Amino acid sequence: MALRWWRRWQSTPSQIDDSHWEALCAEAPLVAGLDPERRQQLRSLSAEFLRQKTLSPVHDLVLGTSERVALAAHACLPLLRFGCEGWRGWSEIIVYPGAFRVEEGRHGAPHDMDELEVVDIGFEDREGESWQFGPMVLSWEDLEAEIRSPEPGFQLVIHEMAHKLDALDGLMDGTPPLPREWQREWAHDFGAAFEGLCAVLEDDPDAETAIDPYAADCPEEFFAVVSEYHFTAAHVLREAMPAVAEHLERFSGPPPTLD
């Protein structure tokens, strides 16, 4: 399966020049922590991502080539084995300077960019959001900080990309498209870990858990949160949820080596 995914994108015409890539590797621990072969795979995949996706900064935000390369590379980390099929069905990333406001309970992509700017009762600040067929929306302030100094358990664009992968089969249920047998194993192991986390928090909502309690919100958020841990705090995930960690390593490859 890994070979089939690799063939989907190994011959891409786009390139990221040496100066921008070397600068990213010097500044981004999650990229620098990959072995040389996987860094080269990430470079090729990121170039194709930039060729196919529209990055739309808003509210006077300016994203230069270095920033665009950094965003693309971190978006592609979960796709190192799955390949460019993982971004099928959507075309744009809207990037705000900082957190943006959305109406609580609103579903679906905004029809008007101004929707995200209304400040009123019933609205909340967010750093990221994505829809099955609509755009991904990110806060550059938050993402930039996590690119330079990864915080264990948090990586905004990896979280949102996990949602995009989850939605590929038409269901947001915490399970990306997988071969049938693996999908059954994944659903069993992820379901058990999710239910275990929920049980702990039901007994004590203030319990200190190894994995961020937000993962207990629903199965799709569980997948997104543990994906963040796979790349930024793999040792925590392995200890807390070894079966989940094993699935994610099989799905996305080994996590980066971090100091």
C-alpha cells in the first residue's frame, strides 16, 4: 500500500528551491526531525501541494514564499505515506493574521468572508477550521509559533489536515480511507481508546489525562488530536495509547525525532 501511495506523487514537476527548503529545515523542528529520505519526500509533496492549492491570506496578511513553503510542509506531514490523494476535493486555505471569529453551531463553509468577522453574542474565537468540501481556515499567528517551537500535543494544520483525511470517505467518523481489514482494526482500537478517555473524564471532568481532553469531544476530534500527538509528542501517545500510536505510525510514517 505504501508503494501505491508513493507512486501517486513521486514524479511531480514542481520544485522548492534549495534556499527556501534549507531555511525551513533550519527553523522547523518537525521537518528537520525527519530522516533525509522522508525530508526529500516531504519537499516534493509540499511543492505539489503549493502548485494545486490556493493560499489566500486576508486582512492585510502577507505570506511570502518562505511562509507558504512552511505552511505546505506542515500540512503535508500527515500525507507522507498517503500522498496527494489526501488533499482531494478542496482547493483553498484561507489564512487569517490571528484567531478568527465564527458563529457557534454554524455548519458548512462560509459563503461570505465577512461571516468570520462578525463579533456578537454566540460567536467564538478559533485558530483553525475545515469543512469536507470547503476551504481550510487557519490562524497564521498560531501556526507560525507552532512551526518554530512545536508544543507537545498541538499542531494546528496537522489537526485540520486530519479532518480533511477523515472526510475523504464521505463520513467524519475518525477513520480515514483504509483497506477493509485495516479499517476494522483501526475502528476497533481507536474506538476503545476514545471510549476509555471519555470514561475517565465522565468519572472526573477535571482529571489530568495524558492526551488533551478535547480529544474526547467526538471520534473525529479524537483522530485529529492524536494526530497532533503523533508528530509533536509521540512518546506520550505511545505510552498512553500504544495501539493508536501504532496505527498512526503505519498511516503517516515514523514521527520526527525531536530534541
